[in-house]
Amino acid sequence: MKDDYLWDGSGEPDPEVQKLEEALGRYRQNQPAPRFDEIAQTHKAKRPRNFFNWRWEFRLGAVAASLLLAVTVFLFMRQRSRGNPGPSWDVVRLEGAPRVGWHSLGEKSGPGKLGIGQTLVTDSASRASITLDETGRVEVDPGSRLRLVTNGPGRKRLSLERGTIHAVIWAPPGQFVVDTPSAVAVDLGCVYTLHVDDSGAGLLRTTMGWVGFKLNGHESFIPAGAICQTRPRIGPGTPYFESASESFRSALSRFDFESHTPAERNALLGILLVDARKDDALTLWHLLSRVSDADRPGVYDRLASLAPPPADVTREGILRLDRSMLDAWWNALGFGDIYLWRTYERDWSQPSRNAK
């Protein structure tokens, strides 16, 4: 065989080479050889698209990583808050199965905890008490719903949405507050009962000390032995002593909460002035700022006859509702020092979210 056959196929092939060609002939490829320069150019043309795909995949990965980080932080903070829930009131079951959040306190249950934002609920057969050592003790009657709003230093705030509580408070004046749907009760060193019905109307009865009851700028002071009603969108009514006559109490309730013609209102005010006793100076003092300018002189004269004002309190000053003179006359009545209220009510001046 000539070597030319191996290079250009010319000449006579060697028999062994011919056999090898026949064996490999089935693998013969008639297509032209790849042009690697064109393949390289095509690869370069496709590269920008691959880059954008890669950048999009990178963005998805970054979003996924951010979500994972956010979930991790959330779970960590929730676990941390559970481990350190902050101040809470001790809850003791008195009867039935009162509920704190979703947890019921049965006969075999130990004391519970009422934390900020949690609600204590008693059904018709349940009673409970809550206690905070530095503040006081509150008994919760059947059919009540009570929520802890704030519990910081010098700031203890509950919200009575419905039902009845009996509060015995030994914290300094002004540190314990209860919101209701129609007024805010500010403790001034006292023992009292507070009731709220399903309509949001309330009644506060003070046993010891005195309580401030307010809605926006409408305020009432309830000393021991006195009662004050309250209504949604109206706020606290005029306080009165439980020992007042039936005619006096009935006329006062209608005067505070019912709509009347001027003549009817004057008739009700006449009953109050005629039936008032010395103890009813409490009610007349409050009426000074609740009657019309035309009716105020008559209220002043009747109050002055039952409880003469201090020497520095003038008729003219009271008729123009001079605050310092009104406060001085209140203090002279012996129901409590109004300085406590003026000092502490500013700290609770925001109306309750529940108040209407």
C-alpha cells in the first residue's frame, strides 16, 4: 500500500486497511465538520439572556432569605415576650369556672395570671378575684368581662366592658383607673362597686374614700355613701347620697338623662332645691356647673343656705364658674381635697376607647 492512500485516498489500499474501512463504514458521517467559531459566536449571543435569568433567580433567592429572616425574628420576639410577659395580676377562682383568655380556672386549677391585653370573663355561675400587691384587690361578679389595659409603674388601668366589680384599692390616689363604655373611674383612695349593664350604662357606689368619674370635660366626684349613674354619650350624672329621698333621686335621674322642655326642666330643678337636705350639698355643688346661667343663682342660694361658702368665695365668682372658688367650696364641704383630683386627673385626661 502506498502511503498516499492514507492521506488522500489515491492508489491501491492495503487489504488490512480495506477490512478496517468496511468494519467502520457504518459509522461514516456525511455531515460537514462542526464550525467551532460559529458555535462560539452563538454562545456569546445567548449569554445576556442567561445573565438575566441568573439575576432573576438571585432576586428570588434574596426575597426568600429576607422572608426567612423575618419569620425567624418574629418567632424569636414572640418567644421572648412569652418568657417575659411583664406585670400581671394574680387571678383566683371564687366560684364556677372563670376564664382568662382561653384558659378556664376550675376547682383543681391553681391561680391564674391576667396579663396586659388579656380578658377575665365570668359566666352566670362564676366569680373571681384579681390582686396586685402594690395596688389592691378587685372581686369580679358573675356575668362580667374585665380587661387589663396597662400595668406600668403608677399606671394600673382596667376596662370593665360589662358586669360588676368590687374594688379595694390601697395604691396612692390617681394610680388605679377603670374604663367603662360611658365614663372613666379614677380611684382617689377608696373602696367602691362599679356596675355596667349590656347597654353600656353604669353605676358607681363608693363605700370608703372617694372616686372621680369623668368623660371628656364632664366630671363627678363620689364620696363614701354616694352613688353616681352614667350613660353612653352623656357621661356621668350628678352624684347623690343613697339616703336622699325617693322624690329627690327620681327628679335627679330625669334631670340628668331625659330630654325635657324648659318648663319641665325647671320643675325638676324646683323639686331638687325644695327637697335638698344638708347632705345634699354634694348634689347642689355639682349642679352649679350643670344648670343654665339663668338657673344658677337659685342653686347658689339654696346651697349657701345649707352649707355657707368660705369667706374668700363670692357669689359673683360662683355665678361665673370661677374654678378656684368652686374648688374651695368643695373642700369646705368635707368630702375630700379636690387638689388630689386636679393633680392626678391630668394623667388620665385621655377619654377611654370604650367610652361613647
